[in-house]
Amino acid sequence: MLVAALLVFGFGLSGVSGVVAYFLPAISAALNITGHQTQGNSPNGNHPTPTPSTTPNQPFNVLLLGSDNDTKFAPDQVLAQTMIVVRVNPQAHSVVMFSIPRDLWVPIGNGGPAKIDTAYADGGAAEAISTVENNFGIPINYWVWIGLGGLVHLVNDLHDVNIVAQMPILDDEYPSDLTGGNPYAYARIAILPGPQRLGGVAALEYARSRHGDILSDIARSQKQQQLLLDIKASAKDVGLADVPTIAGSLGDSLKTDMSITQVTSLLTLAKAFSDGSVQQIVMVGSQYFSNGTIDGQSVLLPNWTGINALVAQYFPS
């Protein structure tokens, strides 16, 4: 517990940029959520374990997975409705956050096509990794999974976050799956534009809402990346007194294949990053995908020419 406390306190002081600041303090706070095996239950074949980044100055990629892990799903078969690939370049002191739309229609693992958010439900982290690697050509070194409840607890334990809403939000079809007895119920939420301080539930509503916005899921990806940076700012205030609460509240809401040793090795690296070193990439427009309907589902049909050019720019081999 002392090791975990020192790790979280170190991350709070370092102010590590972007997504890393969001996930790693929580990872370090609960030892039992690290070191998970990369394995799945999918019938689609074998899934290779991600290759760790062993060279200190070598860029590495982390697949961040966020799930609607409410009672509509079995605990080990939840959709990964948030998929963000993070590239950390220690030499350049830079971070890239690349959001993958959940409705992108692609081959899943070694099987047939489906929405990409089904990969994690189909075969766990291994299936999600193989799907990203096979379709985007981005090698994944590590993975992190967080559930909705984990995000709410983390924001509350950080004593809320400051956000600046770029436009008003009015969503009449927001899922009321965490706060009510009916996991299929909906609620109306409203968030005014401008600067404000949000608790865990409100922060989740801000990042998760998509109805009433012309960009729908694309706007949600933008808000998710923004929230990660806002959480990073709040993480600077984490102290030793906060660690027991953070460790106890995350529970089964966070998992990763990183070991505590690997997390520890990132502390020195974290201090070298500045706030301006994060590039946020969200695909918008017909150069990356088009809208379609397959088997009654609304899907995004990828334009691989545009996507591959973007990947080559920000994830060079």
C-alpha cells in the first residue's frame, strides 16, 4: 500500500500529460488491477499477447478501452464503446491520443465484420488488440480497461474536475443505467456552455452524451479526450490522504496488463511531459468514413485511404 501511495503521489506531482495522467494514478493505487493476462474467450482464433516496450526511449502504444459495464451485459462481455490509442514518445516528450469510432464496421479479430466496439465483448482485451492491429496496423504494447463506475469514482475521489463546455448539451435519450433500477431507462440531461466544475456523475454525462449533437459519436470522442486532460489537471492535487479512498473505490472497474514495475518506470518519464505535448486526433468527415446501414444497424464504413494516411502520420513504424 505504501508503494501504491508513493506512486499516486508522484503522478500527482508530475502532472503527466493527457490520458496517462488519467489512468496511471488509478492503476498504481490498486495493486490487484495490474498484471492482467491478455486473453479472451472468442472463437475467432489465437490472439497474440501485446509486445511490451522494453527500450527506455522507444515509443510505445497503449489501447484504452471504456465500457458501458451496466447490468444489461454479462461482466466479462461488455462493449468497449470508447477506444483510444495513445502513443507515448519518450524522446520527443510527446503524446498522441487517437480515438476510434465505436460504430466503425471492420473485421473483428480473425472473424467477420461487425462494429468495432463488439471486439472486447467478443474476446476481451486480446480480441480488441488484434482488431486494432489488423485493421489499423498499429502495434499495441499495453492495454487499460475502465468501466463507467470507475470513471465516476475516480472523478469524485479527485474532488471533481474543471471543464469548459464548448456548447450547450441537451440529451433526452441519455442512458439511465447507473442511477436507476431499470438498465434500459433513459433520462434527460442538460449541461450549459462555459467553464464549470463537475462531479463524477456529471462528468460522465458530459463525456458520454451524444444525442442532440450534429456530430453525435464524433463529438463524444472529442469530449472524452477533453475530459482526460481535465482529469490530468485535477490529478495534480492528489495527495497521500486520497490514496486509500481511490484504491478502495475502483474495485473491479479498472484492469490493465501493466505491472507495478512498469508503472513505476514511467514516473521519471511523466515529469518530462508538458501540457502542450498532447495531440488530440478525432476522425471527422467523409475522408475517413461514410454512414451506412447493415443488418438494420447504423454503421460507419471506413475510407481506408484517409485513415491509413492519418495513421502513417501519427503512428510511424
